[in-house]
Amino acid sequence: MKVQFTETILRDANQSLIATRMTYDEFAPILETLDKAGYYSLECWGGAVFDSCLRYLNEDPWERLRKIRSACPNTKLQMLLRGQNLLGYKHYPDDVVRMFVKKSVENGIDIIRIFDALNDIRNIEVAVDETIKNGAIASGAICFTISPIHNLESYVKLAKQMEDMGVGSIAIKDMAGIMGPQEAFDLVKALKENVKVPIVCHTHSTTGLGLVTLVKAVEAGADVVDTAISSFSGGTSQPPTETLAYALEQLGYENELNMDAVNEVNQFFKEYKDEAIKSGLLNPVVLATDTDALNYQIPGGMLSNLVAQLTAQNKLDKLQEVLEETPRVREDMGFPPLVTPMSQMVGVQAATNVLTGKRYKNISKEVKSYIRGEYGKAPGKIDKELQKTVLGDEKPITTRFADTLEPSFEKTKKQLGDVAKNDEDVLSYIAFPAQAEDFFKKRDEIEKNTFKYTIEQIG
């Protein structure tokens, strides 16, 4: 049997270990080698990449994608998309979702892994449909979590619905690294028995389970696994590519990896990692195994945010109380999977409950929107008292929230005028208005200075 590898160094490993601060110029020299390494795909876009490019790196995320496409003509490029949330933290109208997907494919994406934070199938259907229409592979992602209402039956039902939509594969997305080896084996086996499309398995090494979980997933029939080059693996990142390939070869599984190229890639990022540690960009803490997630089901990124939030308020001594409050808030909210944006909502609310000394004395606007139904259908029942506090006599939205939103792409395009040079600029602005506006100004300034310098040179 053959198993294929998706390399995450350009997106999730980068995001998990150094908050997506790796610039294009820093990894550009190794792209040609990555393209020769025999990966099934390179995950290189989506997630927090778009936001970080505009907010921190002063890069056009679309140009970054085009450059990667040009340098890697032989390997499928992959991105992560939050369904109707796209790459932001709220739902967008269907016309914006369709245009974003269309432009992502036009600029170089081959595979779009699409998930909804609530596993609400209605929130991925438009993105899936548009991905297929544009000739790319739509990979439907199941957000794996553990709760009284999440089980094999519910995941299989979701997978069947995705297959009926026309997805080209189904990915198990274990964002917190809490999926144990037996759970992985049972889930992959159940999916293989019930759907015909390939199964992809994604996990994190946060709790130390990653490697053995992926091995068991492959034994159950997983077709593709997500891994990170070893120098950027472990901790909150993915399990190491080379180690898993070695282990699976011993167990009789074939792969298409060119290990000479893989080793060259590892050496490149090993040097980058050493520099990142020296500069403080990479905190060794994120490379450690943290089993708290097994108790509280808190992803590594969410835990980091909680620590930062409490530290900023000189309340780090309250961390244990917040950790204990988090699963209670999650239960009150109907057991949403702790993945963006739900992980941020639950974490912030848990911290607020502890710091104010009274549960739900202050409720964030995002949690209120969630309870109103603006993010989709809650997986379980929302606590009646919490719902009453937020809604009063108002009824929650039961239809797909995007159906209530007016088309906005053309309106925004007209509003921006010459500020946006193309449709991609309009999409950047819709996703992150303030950050995109700042980027456009900096870009214009650079172009003016370049033009001035050129004229002076000619003169």
C-alpha cells in the first residue's frame, strides 16, 4: 500500500511555531527543492497566512501565492479555508466567497481544504461548489473533537454529506492533537467503509500523540497524511515527515518521497530555526509536549492566547481557573469544536468569567452573535439561561446566516475605486479592511519612490 504526504512547512508548521512570520524571501531559495521532494501537496496558503502577510510582513498574499506557484510547477498547492468565514472571523456573502475561491484557484491553488468551525455542512457548500466549478479539488474537512454529542456516527454522516456535495477527498482535522491512535483507527476505518473518496489525516504533536495517531490512521486506510519537515515539527506543529516515512516503510508502506531532497529541505529550515530561536521569534516552549490539551481539549494556539491575555492583565495566576472554566463554557455553548473562530470565543469568555468573578456578567459580541445563530447551528443545546440572557424573547436564526447577507463584492469594488488595483485587492480589503488599507498605502509609497529613483537614474 502507498501513503502520500502533505508538507505543512509553508503554512501550518510556520503558523504553529512562529505565528506565520516567515517571509516569502526567507523560504524562496528552497522552493525548487520542495517541488522535487515528491510530496502529494504543499500546504502554503490560507489559515493565518493572508492576515500575517498584510498585518506583519508587508507582503501581498496573492503575489506570495503566485511566486510559490511559479517556483513549484510540479506539486499541488493547497490552502485552508474556513468555509463561509473564508480567512476572517465572520461570515461573508456568497458572492464574496465565490470570488475568493475563484481567485485563489486562478492564482495557483490546486486543493482547497474547507471546514466549518461548527461542522455545519451548510457553511461549506458554496465554497465547495465554487472550488469544483473552477477545476480544483475540494477537500471537505471534519473538525475532530471529543464531547458527549460527537461520535463516529455523526462524523460518518457528515462525511457522506460532503461526498454528496462532490468533494474530492475528506480530511480529518484534529486541531488540538487530542485524537488518540484508537480514535484515529476507528474513524478512518468507518470513513473508508462509508465513502469512496480518499481520506486525509491531519493532527498536531501538541500532546505527544501525533506520530502514533498517524501510524494507526494509515493502518486503517488513510491515503494522505499531513506532516512537517523535522526541523519544524513537534510541539504545536505536525509530526515529522522523515520519521513517519521511516516508520511506515518499516511497516511495509510505500511513498513517493525523494529523501535526498527532503533532507536538503530539512537542512535549510534547520538553519532558519536556529536563527529564529536566537532572535526570539521561535520560543522553545511551543516545541514541548503539553498534555493539558488531553484534559481541557485546548489547542496549543488557544492556550498561548490565554496565557498572553492573562499576562497582559497581570493575572497569569488565574490560568488554572481559566483552564477549568473553559470546558464549562464550551458545554454551555453546545460543545463547539475548539477551532478558529470558536476557540477564541470560548477562551476569551472563560477568561472574562474568571476575571470578573461572575459567570457571563460580560458577554463578548462574538459569543452573542454565535448564540443568535450567526455562525451556524450549534452542535448541541446551548444553555437555556445563557441563551435567555443574550436573546431575551428574540428567536435564534435557524436559516443559513449567509442567506441574510447582501452581495458586497461589486459594491466594495466601486467604493474602493483606484485604491484597489485588481479584484484580489478588493478581496484583501473585504477580509481585513484596516490591514489592507495600510498595505495599499505602503505599496503606493514604494512604487512612487521606485518611479522617482528610476527617473533620477535616467536623468
